[in-house]
Amino acid sequence: MKSYSIFNKSCYGLPELKKNSIDSLITDPPYGISFQNNHWDKNLPDKKIWKDAIRCLKPGAFGAVFSSVRLMHHLMLDLENCGFIIRDVMFWSYLNGMPKSRDVALDIDKELGVESKKTGEYKYVQGYKKDGAPSYTINKNTKHKREPSSTLGVHYKGSGLGLKPAYEPIILVQKPVAKNYSVAQNVIHYGTGALNIENTRIPYEKGEGKVGHNPHPKGRVASNLIRTDAFNDGYDKFFLVPKVRQHAEEFNNHPTLKPVELMHHLVKLLTWEDQHILDPFMGSGSTGIAALELKRNFTGYETDKDYFKIASRRLEETSSKIKIREQKT
């Protein structure tokens, strides 16, 4: 059974961690886009945390940092200015994103002093499913469906400010290998400096012929595109992982919950068994669960008391299940 340590406190400084002691960084920090008006998402993290992480990571260690399309470039600059090398950007692609827009035609009516037409009523629903996760709520006040009335408003009917989001970027970073070391020397000395390609290959489908001039028996190398659904494009196969929706845990109301299966993929790609993963923005603990289930060690930080309690419960339950499974074997 591998160990984990979690802290209900700010991650800045990482005083509990020694220099060059962590094998990988996997985290989903605040995006700075005020998601659902949550207080913790008002701004990007202070770049001090990335300097702290650089100190704690072993030379050559890889990291995966989630971000938003709109502010990814700022976060990448912060990471780079603090010493990380930007290696790639992985895209977690899905088909059921929620558009963040509004009908500008109704704003035009308002600006012109014209009352828009009422065409119906609805109640705003937020959450996963009725009688499911506690985040499911219905606004008690009925809202009106409206259409533009002014001539100019009708001309711009249905116009908005953004497209439906269909992916989240995951920035792949690396701490430079030790000075004057080759990659091989760094791996020998620190155990870091390479991606675990062998453990993340995409298996061939049943009956599928091998591909490439020198096909590998375990399948294809994982792509930097992670899909929630097969696109059936006949070109390539990708690691598939669904978003967390209707089957969310009843007690977990974290609004940006990442699927444990997605974190499994990142943990397997960036680390080997017995290595140590850091998550400075732990949230409800999905990275930690994946780490424990894949026989890695984990250290996580979370300032929100409610989310910390959820993470504690999830990690305790995971740890108990692993112990029972190990006792049976």
C-alpha cells in the first residue's frame, strides 16, 4: 500500500517537501475565468507556486497542468518563466461542452429601449441529474424566454460571444534535466526524464490489423488528443475517457471534477510505480485516487475545507479498498 499526505492549507512554499524529492506534478489549478462565479477561480495562481514546484521536483520530472483556452497562454508563460520547459499541450476533447454566451440581439433591444417579446418560460437547472448529486439545483424563479423586437435586434437574432467549448488543454511541462546530464544519465540518477510510453499504449481493437511499418504488439503510442467519444474518422485511435456527469459521487459537489480515468492516464504517462506525485490544487482528490490505485505516492494541498473533506473521504475509501484487495491476494 502506497502512502499519501494531504494538507488543508495553502500550497505556497510547499514547506513539507524537500528539494528534488518529487517525481511528477499533476494538477488542475484555478483557471482565472470565475467559473460559476466561484471565489477560488477569480485569478490564475500566483506564479510563486511554480517556483516552489520546480524546487521540489527532481531534475527531468514531467508535469501536467490543466488550463483554459482563454488564459492558457498566460499560464504557459508563468510556467516557462519559473523554469519549466513547455513540451506539448494535450487536448481533452469532448462533445458536450456548455456554451458560455448570450443572445446579443436582446442586449440590442435593451440598448435601444425596446422591450423584447416573451415567447415562453423555463427554469434554470444546474448540476448532474435530479435526485443525484447535491449540486443539482433548480432556480425557484421562473425565467422568460425572449426574442428580439427591434428591427436591428431581429437582424442579429441568435448572435453571441463564443463557441461551444469542446476541449480542455493540459499543458505538458518538464523540469530541465540535471546540468551536464544526458537524458539516460538523468533517468539512471533520478528516475525521471522520460515519459512512460510503454504503459500508455492504445491497444488494438479486436480483429484490427496492426498498423505502421514496425507495429508494436501492445498498440499505438498515445496521442496528445484525449477523446470522450470515438470520432470514427478511420484515421487513428485515441485514449477515450468520458466527462464526469450523471454518475458523479453523491457526496462530491466539486464543480470542476476531473474523471479518475483521465487522471489514471496522466499518472501512467508521467510516472512509474513507487514514484511520488504532487498536486498543489487537489480539489476533491481525483489525482490522489489515481495515484493510489496505480501504486504511486501522493501529496496534495487544498485550501477549501469542504473540498478537503471530500478528498479525505475519497482517499480513505480508496485506501481501504486497496487494503482489502491486497489482503485477498
